[in-house]
Amino acid sequence: MNAHDYIVKLDWYLHKLPMDERRAAVSYYAEYLADAGPEGEAAAIAKLGSPAQLAAGIRADAAYEDLEDGRIGTKGVRATWLSVLGAIPRTALAGFVAGLIIVVVFAALIVLFAAGIGVIVGGALGIATGVLGGMAVGWPTLLFYMGCGIVLIIAGSFLLRFVKWVWRHAWHGVSRLFNGMRRRRDLRNERRAAS
């Protein structure tokens, strides 16, 4: 990537900044790369990092200045959040997202498993209540509670089977999702290396 391409990409990544701040940043880094000259251009670009990383730092600095100057309305909070996200290296952000997805899927499966166990226990308690209470009150009560208990045990068993099926397929789906993300990242890296 040459200096011109770098500056064009930097300008694109800074498109959400106010125009005067954007022009000042682009102008500063264009001069910086021009001062490096054609022979030092590659080293200067390597020192700055990718245009996305540099833009994230510039946005973070702008958001910090807004905080310091007291200009932190709704747009400022949003800008700060975006700049914080932009400042995180993509690998860390991908790791955070991966961890979040895994935790959510795992928590949902645990909740479904606990619900299945709870329904089965409720069914067993219904049968016990029917046997103990129904004998004192009468046969219709005994049959009602035993029937409800059996239905709950069957429903809980189906719920546990569903959890087992989801467990197998959810992790397969999560694995496919992150393999796809890795492939797209590798493809982007190959394209960058080729250009």
C-alpha cells in the first residue's frame, strides 16, 4: 500500500468525524507520509499501523476531547462507545464476541436443562401428591394428580431430549460461525498481502 492509498483509506475510516477534525487529521498524516519520502514510506506506514487502527485511535482521541470539554450528549456517548470499540484490536473484539456467543448459548442450554429437570420433578411431585392426597379425598383427585404428573414427566423427558439435540447442533453451529469468520479474515489478509 502506498501513501496515497493509505490516506484515502484513513479518510474513509474517519468519515463519522466532523469535517474540520477529519481534514486536520488527514492533512497531518498526509504531511507525515510525505516527509518520510518515497524511500521511507513503507517504514512510516508500518509505524502508523493499518488505516483502521489509526482511525480508531483518532476517533478515541476526539471522543476523549468531547468528554473533557463537556460535550457528551447522546451523540457523544455513541461516539465514545464506537471509539472504544474501534480502539480494541480486532482479534480482541472477535474474542469478546466469541466468548459472549458461547456464554449465551451455554446459559440458554443450562436454563432449558434445568427447566426439563424441574418439569420432571414437578411431575413426580404431582404423582406423590395424587397418591397421598387422593387417597384421603377420593379417586377422582388421585387420578387427576397422577395424570398431570405423568404428562409432566413425559413433557420433561421430551424437553431433555430437545436440549440434548440443541446441545449437539448449537455447538456445531457456533463452530461453523467462527470457522467462517476465520476464513473471511484469512481471505482479507491474503488480499492485503497480494496488493
